[in-house]
Amino acid sequence: MPATSNLDQVIEKYATGSFTDETPLLAAGIESLALLRLAVDVVDDEDAEIDLTSLVDVKTIGDLKVWLTELAAGA
């Protein structure tokens, strides 16, 4: 898992625009396929199940960072 301090760099790989923690996902160009790829990038365990239902509450880049951190911690 990338360190949480590296999440900006991981997210930059999939974002099509600049962003801050307050930026809405769509404004940064982060769509559903990018979210799945980000989840796979932060989870080390190839057999880990990724619960995508919690993505309903992820609206901003800051929310995404929290979700990815929790995802990586639970894997």
C-alpha cells in the first residue's frame, strides 16, 4: 500500500484535472473505473475483497483519501 502521504501521487495517475481535498471527484476527472483502479493500487492483497458500496459517500478527493486509507488498513 502506498503511504497515505503518497495518496496524492496515486490519485494524480487517474485524475484528469488538478485537485485539492475539497475538489469533487468528477471535477478532478475521477470516475468509476478510476475508483476501481485506485482501490486495486492501494490494496496489496490480490485476494482482498473491495466493498464498493461504501463509495456512495465518497464525493470529494478528501473523502476518497479517507476511503482508500481505510481500505488499505482493512486489507
